[in-house]
Amino acid sequence: MAITLNLRYTGKGGNARRFAEEMIFGGTVAAIRAEKGNLRYEYYQPFDDPETVLLIDSWEDQAAIDAHHASPMMATIAALREKYDLHMTAERYVSAEPPESQDRFIRK
């Protein structure tokens, strides 16, 4: 089982992208990816919405998420969200094995 969070950061004047760039190039993303239980931490930007950045954030279990939320990285993330005046939405998903019938639609 994995728990995945889709976090959408929205700002103005390119701030969401600048936030993601600072997270990546400032080393915070690498530190989060090195945390125990992190499976994925990646930013994406929609083609049709330059003021939004999507973070796909995936963890082995709730204990890994709780440890991450208690880590010093959360203060860094919160400070950057304030710096760039971002607003967020969140969606949470728990993984399940897809039915075998779905395999025919997946190109590997």
C-alpha cells in the first residue's frame, strides 16, 4: 500500500513555479526524497494553467507521512509558501492493485 497526495499550489505572476524551483534547486526536494518511506516527490505544471504547480507526493504508509510532517522540512516548505503567497488544494489516494483486465491498456 502507498499513500499519494496530489497538492496543487496556486499563485500569481509565476510564483508557483518559482516556489517549485526553489524547492528543487535549494535542496529541499532531495532531502525529502531521502526521508524514510518517501516513494515519490515530483512537481509538474499544467499546460493550460501557468499559475499552478502540481506536487505528486507519495509515501509507504501513514507513519512515513507523520514523520515527514514532524521534520524540519515542513518549516522550510511553510516559509516558502508564505514567501510566494501560495494557496493549496489537496487530494489523498490510497493505492490498490489494478484488476488484471486493466493491464491490456498499459503500455510498458
